[in-house]
Amino acid sequence: MATNHPRDTLTVKPSPVQQKTQRFFAPCPRGLEGALFDELTELGAIHVGPTDGGVAFQGPFTLGYRVCLWSRIASRVLWQLAEDEYHHEEDIYEIARSIAWPNLFTAQELIRVQVDAIRSPVTSLEFVTLRVKDAIVDSFRAVQDERPSVDTSMPDMRIHVFLTAYTATVYLDLAGEALFKRGYRREGLQAPLRENLAAGMLALKGWRGQMPLFDPMCGSGTILTEAAMIAMNLAPGGQRPFAFEKIRNFEANVFDAMRAEAAAGAKPLPPNLLFGNDRDVDAVEVTRRHLQNIGGEATASAVTITNVPMETLAAPAPTGLLLTNPPYGERLNELADLKAWYPAVGTWLKKTMAGWKACFITADRAMPSGIGFKPSKKTPLFNGALDCRLFEFELYAGSRREPPKDKTA
């Protein structure tokens, strides 16, 4: 491996990224790799390759802007800066040191280095993290007196290093804060469902606003708000800043044009499309505020939200998609109450929701037997670190059994 450092030729000035194809990696919630593959392909990515936990793709550098602005499913957009084989920790330092960091961002930006590994022989990821930070600092010190400082909580630039058994890859995070932070959740409430997981479930079920959507346990309204953004063709990143805006080669005119195009393509939310309910009146109010944050009072008013026990509701339309995130019952007393409640849910589904497709994401594997339905499909998904299943039930009136054939015919 070459160890020569570009000390004599490095100049501290913005240098536009070459027009050649760039390599990227977009992490996502596990279980949504296929949906993200489809989304990235639709956004113009090439050489798209799903793997466990994300999707690799290629395209011009400005494709990174577009994916940050429009991806509903990705958690981040990582721009690959270097990749090489390594044998020990100092090789990783040399790989990071070969990058002209002062050409990418200024010494005033706060940095954070994160190292992840699968089957790597290194004994300490903390030591590797320190050596990568050293490589960045040494790169700045080679050409100027200033150096960036580390801030692990609110950095301007996030550097990700991924180690396999033989290869180290260095990325710069173009997103900054995780992409599921859209900007409409402006209160200090903890969301039980991440925004990109909600959007991903809608993608898995093929929902693009073509049929009614009903969330009878809407909580803070993540599923409803993500559905509204899809139906209105709102860019999920339209209300937030990105780290790439602080990169020295940022092409502001290109991104301004993307934002303007996105704003011009937005449309009003049609009535009688989205329906929500929650027995907690505070949750209903939070849902309304989130809807107002994406489209004002007109958007909130277009969504019908009630505040009653779910099993007392009538079907809001003859058919559609029911998608919800029921309580998980993580404590024993809650789990007992939940299991006692399941039969009422099953009765309500059978009596009221015939003609609908019902989907529940839950960590409780016993949920289908509790409500008395056999799922037509179950998809493994992760809500953060929580191992869940998205159960799908086809609801119908009467029996689905075929009538016995007439043997005399």
C-alpha cells in the first residue's frame, strides 16, 4: 500500500467533484432494502445493489443531493471517499490520510468519526476511530495551522468507516442528521415509529395515495403524516438542512433548482383519503400539529381523525389499507392486558373491516393467534433495535372456503 502523503501538492480550496460516477451507500431499516432499491432506481441511481442493512448505488455527485432530498426510506446517504485493503490499524490510518480532507470542508467544522465492522481482525474499534481522527487532523496540519475539533453529539461532518475482514471503506455522510428526521416533528416527544420505517411499510404495501388509508391507533401520527407527504408529492427532506450544504464543493445552484422543482410539484391533500384514530386525545392533537407542519391547516383538515376506542369505529370507506402500530406490551402487566384485548380486535376486524387489507407491525409474535386471523404475509422488520413483524391480513365477509364441487356434474 502506498504511504506517500500529498503534502507538497495539497491546496486548500474547493475543488469540484469530477463528473465521473461516484459511489454511495444508503443505510436503511433492516427489512426495507428491497423497497429502497426500487426507490433509488426511480431516483436515477445506477449499479444499485442491496445488501443487509442498506443499498449501494452509483451516479453523479449531485445524485447524493437528490437522494437526501427525496428518499423516504434511507437513513443516511454516505459518499465513498476511499476503499482499500488493510492488515492492521495503521493501514486504516494511511487510507484515511490519503484523502484531501481540507478540500472537502473547513477547519471550523466539527467532526465525528464512527467505525463499524463485520468480522474485522482489529482488536479495538475505539483505537481505529482515534487513528482516523488523527489522519484527518494531520491532513489539515500539513497545510494550515487550524484543525477541526471533535463533537460527538452535534457534528457538522460525520465520517463513517466500515471494516470487513480485509477492506476498509471511508465515507462522508451527506445527510448530517439522520434522514428520518424530516423536520415536522418539532416537539420533544419520543416517536415509537421512525419516519422512514413508516414510509417503508407504505412502500412495501404499494400505497401511493390510490386508496383510503386508515390508522386506528395513530399515536403521534407518523404513518398518517408520511402518507400525506406521499399523496401530496412532498419531498421528505424539503424542510431540513443537510451536511452537504457545508461541503466546500457544494453546488448551491444545483440544489436550489432541485428544491424549487420539488416545491413546484407539491399538490393539495385530497379529502376522504386519510383516516386516523387514537383513544388518547393528546396523541390526536400531536398528529394534527404534525399534519399542519407539513401543509398547514388545509392538510390537517383533510384528514379525518377521531378519538374513541378502536373497536367502536365504523369502516371509514368500503375498502382500503389499514396500517397501524399497536402497543407492544413490553411489561408483563401490559402484555396481559394486550392479550386480553386481542379477541375484541379480531371481532371488530371481522364485523367492520371486511373488504380491507389490514397490516399490523408488532414485536408480539402471538398477535395473529390472539386476534384469530392467519396472516397472508409476514415481513421481518426492525423498528430501531426491536425485532418486529409486519403482519398482513386479508379481511373478507363470510367464509373464503370454496363451495363443495357437485360430484354429479
